[in-house]
Amino acid sequence: MCLAVPGKILTIAGDDLLRSGAVSFGGVTKQVSLAYVPEAKVGDYVIVHVGFAISIVDESEAMQTFEYLKQMGELGELEQTS
Amino acid sequence: MRYVDEYRDRAAAGRYARAIARITTRPWSIMEVCGGQTHSIVKYGIDELLPRQITLLHGPGCPVCVTPLELIDKATQIAARPEVIFCSFGDMLRVPGTSGDLFSVKAKGGDVRIVYSPTDALAIARQNPGRQVVFFAVGFETTAPANAMVVYQAHAQRVANFSVLVSHVLVPPAIEALLSAPDNRTQGFLAAGHVCTVMGYEQYVPLAEKYHVPIVVTGFEPLDILQGIFMCVRQLEDGRAEVENQYLRSVRRQGNLPAQELVTKVFRVVPRKWRGVGEIRQSGLGLRDQYAAYDAEARFGIAAYAVEEDSECISGEVLRGVKKPHECPAFAGRCTPEHPLGATMVSNEGACAAYYRYRRQDVTAAVVAQGD
Amino acid sequence: MAKPFTISCPTPATSSEFVALAHGGGGRLMHQLLEQYVIPAFRNDLLEARHDGAVLDLGNTRLAFTTDSYVVHPLFFPGGDIGTLAVNGTVNDLAMCGARPLALSAAFIVEEGLPFSTLQRVIDSMSRAAREAGVQIVTGDTKVVDRGKGDGLFVNTAGVGVVEHGLVIAPGRVRAGDSILLSGDVGRHGVAIMAVRQGLEFETTIETDCAPLAAPVLAVLEAGIEIHCLRDLTRGGLATGLIEIAESSRLHIDIVEQEIVVEENVRGACEILGLDPLYLANEGRFIAFVPENGAVRALEIMRQHAVSCAAQRIGSVSETPASLVTLESRIGTRRILDMHSGEQLPRIC
């Protein structure tokens, strides 16, 4: 299932299964359960589906899509000149 | 919006499109499993950016589309009861059952409410102790942790007037069923990135090996899908059949362990009926005995029954990727979002609705031709 | 042996005998209701124009006439209430004929048990909104219905205005080559309502954009710019407004997604709920179809007014493909905008 959106954790309260926080999605804030991301900290981005954070966005990996493209771009140039 | 807008960049999309064209030497058929990916593909016209040799097939990634007719009927029956407040995600409201949909139940006076989260349904139960609150727990593995949590909490907090109507289905058995079908045309898969965020992707390794198909775990934004397609085509061109992860920023190999733990605590794997097929072993989730009191089917004593299905619409062939929506004789004629013949036209994510909403083959060609 | 994987269809849905909520949603089903039941029964030329208001030719004056009913629930929402909507909605329909709004009627259908304090609040809002829009509420009616039969309060307003220019402003006047101007950001009202109604509260409050629109319209007309068509964006949003005009005029409308402004917090709400801002209701936004050579000046004038300070040119009109609206997406591909069947619903898939 599909619709899950990245948002930034602003505050955290509670423990374990009741752990929750205010998450900001482009300026709109919503209370989200953080029960499934126990390592998440204030300032982290999380992927949220139906009010539950299901993963922490890995910021270094997030750039990979663009780096990959650069590598392919370089390959492309090589292919064109060869 | 961070981690959203960057993946909708025009220049980067163009570069991926050119890269895919460069490496494609033969025709390939790739299926995206998730309805949300179908939505994105058609909304952003991604197949327009691909070389002609690549065919995108739209798979059964929408639980709305595969929810059995009987379950919709059970939902409408329960929702029509005067003591019930029936809570559901918006997606389910227009899926046709044998005698109408949840929207028509609402029109006739049923208390049907759309919720954003199952937690909202539980809150409604607490606020309305004199009523029975039923939540339509639909979804693939992505939604299971949320549904598990509310059942767990309802049980822990003894919210007796709450129950769930469960229609959870699992992706790997669906993929296996597709791959083992005699008319299967799919050569590579884009696996659903949010399903895998929860479950990880180890389950797909034996599938890739057994059927020799590359499976790329893919996100939902245009760049994610383009990169996923690139990675899949590259494997196909190389003759490889591995599981790769495009959606690295969200998906880890083992998935989300705390989520899996609670899902396993509340649910067990059961056979589940898929629309028109009958049962597929181990393809769904059902409540464990400990939580059986929260099962709406049992609570409302809705007997099991079989429903005769009219086979006018070709949802099945569309979902399997054998046909495209516009190849259906009823498409955009007898079957439109206003009067859908099947779930694939009703659901926002249904391939037919996506096609109808964002593109009608003949017209797009004309517009594109004009622009040249 | 594996079972063959086929999925077949449920029995075809029969056409509805009952009016459903979707028939009021501003989308395809509502249009079907009008086309099937209303327009054929009342048939006349003015109705055929299918525009927001009718312009009656009285000889040396032209009078614009319109009506709207307000059934919004909840009655009060961030930035407004049913009263502000009732005044501005009708004022705006008059403005969309290019008329100077003069006077409104106000009819109340009150449900037994509504607190007087609530009624007072709504009436005060209407009074303020009328002053701001420069109109008077000159006549009206009040009815009370049994408890349970009225959802609190329904308001109907009808309005008259004077058309002081010689133009006919209607979808039929749109021409190939016209520029399409949008007066501001979209989606705010729809999200504001949905947030309160569906219990989808956000901690950042999104307010409605409800506002009167006559001032910028009249200013553009006074500057001598030949406006071909105007449409205020209400239920069904920008997309529906454009589709209606494309279908009435039988021309092709092409718009560019990049040029359509959506406020960041509205975007965030739409992303979470799976909503498309192009189809969300607005209550203080309009589109104008003007000849290309008037577009720059029209935008300048619109931007001088607070309610349209963020006006943008979003697209243009051409001959073919007829009756269709296409959108150039952010990544440069094109798609057709189609009317939704009813109101948009939040989704998870």
C-alpha cells in the first residue's frame, strides 16, 4: 500500500507503543505515532502512512538517486564518444 | 517539500529517460505492483518518457481492487445497521458490491465516516460508547502495523465497542500467482516501496531466483520510478535476476522490525480469497484467536456466502497486465468513474481509473502530435 | 498446479435512483443531474449559457442575476463561516458576469434548536461581508424546520448587479489564442473545510480564502481590457472550472502546472491526504480569459488588489483537441484533466 509522505519531527512525547510526536509536512503539522521508529529523534525526517511513522529517512541514501544519475551520465558520455 | 520536490525534478527526469533509452536494446515488459506507483506513472506521464520497447504493466497493487466482493457486501451490511458507525479509508467508499457501495449506504442513512488513520476510528469508539464502531481494515503490509496497533490498543484498553473488518492481503503470494500464470508476460517487477519499508525485501529473493525475474524495490516519485525502471532494464539487458533496492532512503533489507513484531502478535497469515480467483494460500492476514473478539465478521454474525460474479469487466486481465485499460471494450464507455463496472475503475489507484483520469490514449496522441 | 490468476468483476452498478452526495459535489455527477433533470425542464437561452449568473437585458440597462445556497458543514471554519460564504459566493457570481454587485437577498432555513447565539454570529458575519463587498442585503426570508431536518442552518442568497460595460462575458466568448489568468493560490478553502469536517485537524490552521472578487474584475474592465470569460473557482476547484469552460466553448485549454501556486501548508495537507489541489474548492479565486495582448496589463491591474495580488498567467486556449483541458506536468509531460465524479476523498492508496 502506497501513500506515505516524508515529514520532519518537531517534538516527541511518550514511550514505547505510545510514543508519538508532532510531525511537519511542508508546514502543516500532525500528531503521528512514532511507536515503530524508536530511534527517531527530533529533527529526523520520517515516512508517515495513515498516522504512523514506518521508517526514518536516510539522508545520505536520499542523495543516491542523484549521484546514480551522475554516474550514468558519465557512462552516457563515454558511450556517445566511443 | 523536502524529500518530495527533488524527486520531481524535470531535468533529472529527462536525464533518466535518456539513460533508459541508451541501455534498452530489446522489448521488455515491466510491472509495477503498487497502485500508488500506477497513479504516479500515469499522473506524470512516465511511460511517455520511456522508449517504445518498454511496456509498463499495471499490477494488482491495490487492495481495493482485490478485496473480494463478499467482503464489500459484508461491509455494506454492517454499515447499514443503525447502531454502527462504520469507519473506512476514502478509497473503499466507491467500490461496488453486489447491491451498491458504502457511499450508497451513507445516502440511505448509514453512519459511514472517512478516517485518515485507524487511530481516528478507535477515538470515535471511545467518544461514542453507546454505538458499535467498526473499522474497515484494508491494506497490504504497509497498513498492517497501523491496524495491528489499534487492535492491540483496543484490547489493552478494553474498548469493547470497537471491532475491525479485516481485508489484509500480502504482496509476495500475489506476485507468485502472477508469475506462475500461463499467460504471464511480466519480465521484471518494481516492488512496492512502502510495503517493503515495513517487510523488508528478503521474501522476494526466492521469487527472483525461482522465476528468474529482476525485482527492484521502488519508491513513488517520478525519479524513483524512473530509476527503478533503469535498474530493472539494466538487469534484463544483462540477463540478471536479482532483488535490488532503489528506495534506499526508506527501505532496509530487514524492513521495520518493531512493526513486523506487532503485526505478528496481532495477526496471523491465513488463506485469503481474491476477487474472482478463490483462495490463495498464505496470502492474507487474519486476527489471532487472542484478538478474535475484535473481529467484526464474528461480532455481527455475518455468515459466509459465495457471490456470483458477472464477468463483463476485464479487471482481472488488467490487473495481471495482460490487457491495458483502453483495450477493454467497456472502457470510457459503459465503464467510467461515474458508473464503474469494477474496482479498477472506482479506486483512485485502479489502473482503469488512473488511465481514464489522466490519459485517454487516442487524445493524448493528438495533443502530443500537435506539440511537435 | 497453481490456480489460474483471474480476477473478474462484480455485477455492473445500476444507475442510481437516489440522489447521492456526489451529485452535489461539483463534478460529473452534478452536471449529469443538471443536464438530465434541471436544464431540460426550464429550458431557455439564458440557462443554456450554463454560466454562474444570468444577464438580463432590460433595454438601457443590463442586470445580472444569480443565486446560491450554502449548506456547508461545519457552520464555522478557520477564516470564515456559512455567512461569509453566503455573501461572497453570490457577490462573486455577479462579479463573474462582469457586473457591479448591488444587492442581495438572504433566506434562512433554520433547524429547530439552533442557538440564537449561532444565528447571531452568522448574521454578523454576513453584515460585515456585505459591507466589505459594497452590497446591501435588502430582502429575505426565514423558515424554521423540525429538529433533525436541517443540519443546523442553510442559507440561500440571491443577488443582482448592474453590468456597466458592453461586453458579453461567458464561456461562448472564449477564443483561440486567449490567455488564462488565475487570481491566486489554490486549494485553501477545500483543505480548511476538510480539516475541520473530517477531523483531520492540523496543528497549523489553514484558513479559507473566502473573499469578494468584484474589485479586481471591475478594475480590469474599467481599463478597457476585453474580458472574454470569468469563472470563480468553487466546488470542484480550478480543474473543474477549466473543464466546464472547455466543454462549453468546445475549445482546447492547456495549462502549465509550474505556474499554478499552491501554498506550502496546503501542499503538505494534500500530500498527506492524497488530494489533488487542482480539484479542491476555493472561495476567493477566479480565472479570467483575456485576449493575449491584454494579459500583461490585466495581470498588473489584478496584482494591485489584495485578493489577487498573486495573479499568474497559467495557460492558453487553442482550437484542438476540442473540449479538452491538458496540463503540462512539472516534469514536462502532458496529461488530460478530467472531471471527477463527485467530491474528492482522502485516500491511503
